[in-house]
Amino acid sequence: MEMKWDDVVATIWKEHRGKVIGIGLGLLFGLFAVVIGLLKTLFIAVCVGVGYVLGKRADEQGDLKKVLERLFGD
């Protein structure tokens, strides 16, 4: 019995999702570090992290404007 490619990919994604995402992010980070430099890559990573946190808080509270006002005042 031969497995189809779609079944193999679905099984790998289901059983090893975290590893696949980690490998992908590590590869992307390494490529960025080589192409644009380590400090620029770290700056981009920090910006992505801050964006994620702000977006997550906006999702939880329902309004990005309220989140930004709480962080930066009036």
C-alpha cells in the first residue's frame, strides 16, 4: 500500500508541527542573518515580537487603539 504525498505531509504536520515550525523559523533567521546581518535580523525579530504582543492584546481586548493608549498614554 502506497501513501500519497498529501497523507505524508498531513501526518508530519499533525505529529511534528512544533518541530516543523521551529526548523522553518530557524532557517529563515539564519538566512536573514547571512544576507542582511545579525544585528538587523535581531532588530526585525524584536519588531515582530512586539507586533505579535500588541496584536495579541488587541485581539484579547477587542481594540488596538485602547491597547496603544494604555501603553503610551494620551
